Amino acid sequence: MNTPVTRRNAIIGITAATTLTVPSILRAQSTGRVVVVGGGFGGAACARALKRAQENLQVILIEPNAVFTSCPFSNEVIAGLRDIKAQQFGYDALGAEGVTVISQAVTTIEPQQRSVLTADGVALPYDRLVLSPGIDFHFEALPGYDDAASDKMPHAWKAGAQTLLLRRQLEAMEDGGTVAIAIPANPSRCPPAPYERASLIAHYLKTTKPRSKVLILDAKDSFSQQRLFEKAWKELYGDMIERIALSQGGRVTSVDPSTRTIVTEFGNYNPDVANVIPPQRAGRIAGIAGATDATGWCPIDPVTFESKLVQNIHVIGDACLGGGIPKSASAASAQGKACAAAIVNLLAGRAPEAPRLTGVCYNIAAPGYGFSLAGNYQPKGDIFAEVEGGSTSPVDAPRELRAREATEAERWFQTITADTFG
């Protein structure tokens, strides 16, 4: 079942001792087995779309977390505008539709045997495997930063405990303090999100600790929707937000969590709160599968999402090299559905159709102040390229439009989470 694409909901695009046992009658009727690893927006959307497209297809979703915590809108949790429970979703609805949900981590993938091994020693054979592992951090690219450092200098780039830690640090900071946000170079998950975070942290400080400031240390000279963000900052926060770009020495080269020191090419900073977003790469299981290249990301065939490095394995969402399509929840959802359609055709011996994906990115600069960027993407050579039909919010829009887009953003979130999780 496909939901129509609209401006508001443009999320829709289309070797172990034991083995998972399936009743023999189901095996006899099955048209194949697809295993999906990763239960975020991409993986869950793909699993659901597979089952809806082919009822007698065995679809197994493997996700170690019983509850998914959404990154979109988590910046509002950090700013004290939203409870984290509003970000959390389970998998009961997918189970009710016939998707087998396994709450385990995957430890091994054997492409030659077409088998996935889970942490509890269960081997799961597959006809097609879909990896939707999201991102992991490339700690080697930022000396001094690791999992232990994130307890003092949270990244909050995987929603959940880190989101709440950064929120607590903001609450504990004295008025007059400085919050530094270290932003990596692209590719990274949701490129505009750090600037939305800066905006909403500034909102929190303006309303509770007005003598404080936000310092952005940026590994880029330009960023997505920059004119819209900068206009919002000037209009809403005056000089509370300062950004140091790459050419001004803003790239972070190392950190020292023991002293909360951020080192850049032109100087050191000791903020009261340090939000360090490290460089990123595809989730770990993609590397285990052999699907990552020297970039740390996964090259794919944009028509089928099949890995260019490993046969019968498809990669969707933030982990793949998508060309012009951004790493976002909207894109992951669209890729999941398009990948499902391709797999159904492949299993039936039919040629997959080239997908046209639609994605939208909303950003909230303050309560009641939003703007957006929408794009359309199609395969071109080995990547996705943006095609005509996209749109972005006008820079000089009246506040009425900003308020309307903030409302649309909330509706988008309700739509994509209901469409994916229940």
C-alpha cells in the first residue's frame, strides 16, 4: 500500500548451530526470504513495504533495540520543547502485518552462504539481504574523541541517552556560559540538523539564560539552507550565535575531554558545554558484510540498491553513497520502499523499474518558525541526481509562512512515523 506524495508528506517514494524455524506450510507457500538488518526509517519502511507487496514473502527484521528513538525532532528534546517519549516507537504494528521481528544484534554476515548470524547464535538464511545500519562514527578522524569522550562531550547524533545527556548539560550550565557545537564535513547524517540544533539551543538560552551564547565550529564554508538559517538567527537571536567556518579556522582537529578542550586549526576553545559531532561512516555491520569501500560508505546500484561490492545484499538509508540525495529520514523511507519494489521484481524474475524518489527536509529555528527543502531524485549513472521539481522556502517569507511550515513539519513527522512504525 503506497501513500500519495504531497508537499507535506513527501516521505513516500517509492554458520551456527541453530537456524530460525518456520512452519513447513509457510516454507512451501513462500516466494522467498528477505532479511532486513536495521529498524530505523529505512529498514522498517522496507520490511513493511516488502510484506505488503508480497504477502507470502518471508520478511525478517533484525533490530537489537525494542524501541526506536527518532533523530528528527530530537533537537526539540535537547532544547526542552519536547519529551523524548514522543520520539520513541515500537515494532508491534510490523509484527501484526506478518513481519518477523527479531530483537538481536547481527554479528556475522556470510555472503557466499547467504546467511546472517545473530548474537544469540541463530543463523538466518536469505535470498536477499537489506542493510539499513545508519551511521557509525569515524573516531580515528578526530583524535581524542571516542565513546568514553562522548560521556563528557556528547554528540547526541544517535537519539536516546546522548540526547538527554546534552539536555542535562544545558540545564546545568550557568547563565553567561558558552555552548560549542563542532560540526564535521560532509557526508554526514542530515547535514542541516546541526544548524537547527544551534537555533533551538539559542532559543533555550534566550528564554532561560540570556547572557549565554552558541559557538559553531564548522568544517565547512557553506551548508544546506544557509541563507534561511542566517536570516533566522539574525531575526530571532541577534548576536547570540557565532559561526566560525572552515576558511576562518573552524575545523576541529582534536579534542581533550579531560579539560573539555576543542582544538581547531587556529586556536583552542574551552566551552561550558561541548557538543562534538564526529566524522561519520556507514554503520559497522555494512563493513562486516564487505559492502563499504575506501570512503567508509556503501556504493550501490541506484536502481536496485544492490551493493556494488557484494551480490544479493542491498544497502539503503544513511549508509549508502547516494550521490545528490541527502542522508535523511525522508530519503531513507523513500529508499526503503523503492528497494522493496526492486527486490519483489528481482525475486519474480522481472526487471526492476528505475525509481523516482522524493524527499523533504524541515528545520525548526524556534517554536512556530520553520522552513523546508524538497527535492526529487532519479538514478543517473552510478548515483542519484536531483531532477526538476524541487522547492525551497523563500528567504524573505512572512512569519505566517514560517509558522505554517512549522505546523507542516509536525504533520510530516506524524505521517512518516505512522507510515513506518504503525
